[in-house]
Amino acid sequence: MIMAERAVPSRVVAAERLASEAGFKKSCISEVGRLLRLAAAAKPHGVIAESGTGSGVGTAWLHSGLGAGARLVTVERDEELARRAAGLFTDDDRVSVLTGDWRLLEQHAPFDVFFCDGGGKRDDPEQVVELLAPGGLLILDDFTPSPHWPPHFGGEVDELRLFYLTHPALDATEVLTTPASSAVVAARRL
């Protein structure tokens, strides 16, 4: 039996349209988006964060799982993209779109869900882990699957992925999002 594709949330469609109009080509793919919706839904009273708003596609996916008692804060360094993405959420005071460096998120931590898609992931991974609440979920996408352990990318050990997968404060795994891409999903140990 072939299952029909679930409907894409209307804000995701609007954010994808915005990305197209802005020529932004790095938006969250639907496979990761569905994972984001699930993570947000698992923390109905949580503080949800995103580094790298872009045009708001990932933000819209997170929003689609946002509980009534949850808050979502996202940051984008490109002022125009941040302004346009913020326009998608003006009717929901649970959502804050910040403009600037990813470290602006620190004042809203700790996070119950953190989709680290922009700043922090590579430049300060230890701080990314520190921003998680105990039991908080971390989602990092845009990895290339590796059949090796330790994981390899470009013929060398992928030190960044290895950092997250083996961090002593995290229980982490890598999941395929498409045949050619994967995400690291981790929970901060209690």
C-alpha cells in the first residue's frame, strides 16, 4: 500500500514561496521538516530554537508542531531574510524572529529543542550543547551519510559529526533523511 504524502502546512508553503522570490536556495527539506515538527510537538510547553532562519521554512515546520504553551525563537543574520520571515508569523506571539548573530539565542536558553542549522553548528559546537536543557533535543542536518565508523566525509574523518555523536553530555544518533543526506539527532542527558 502506498501512503499519500501528508499535506504540507500552509506556512511552510508560504515560506517556500518567499525563498523562491528571494532566490534563497538553502531551505529545509521536507524530510527534515517533518522531523522538526515531531520534535516541537514532543515538547508542548518547551522553548524551541533555531539558528539560521533563512526564509523561514524550517521555522514554519517547527511552528507546525508548536504546542499552545511553547515558544519559538529563531535568528537570522541576513536582515532582509529575517524581516521577510518574521512577516510569516506576525499573527502568533509565540514566535520571535531575531536579526543578528546566532549568539543572540543565548539569552533565551536553555532549549527543549534546538535546530542548529546556522551559526554555532561548526564554529562553537560546545556552546550549542550547553544551550540545551536537560532532556533537550538537538537536530543538525545537512550531513552526507557515511558507512564508516568513525564517520567520514571527503575521504577524512568527519570531526564535526563525530563531536556530536560522541559528546559525553549527549545521547545521539544519525538518521537518513534522504538516500544522500542525514541528520544528527541528540538528546541532552539528564
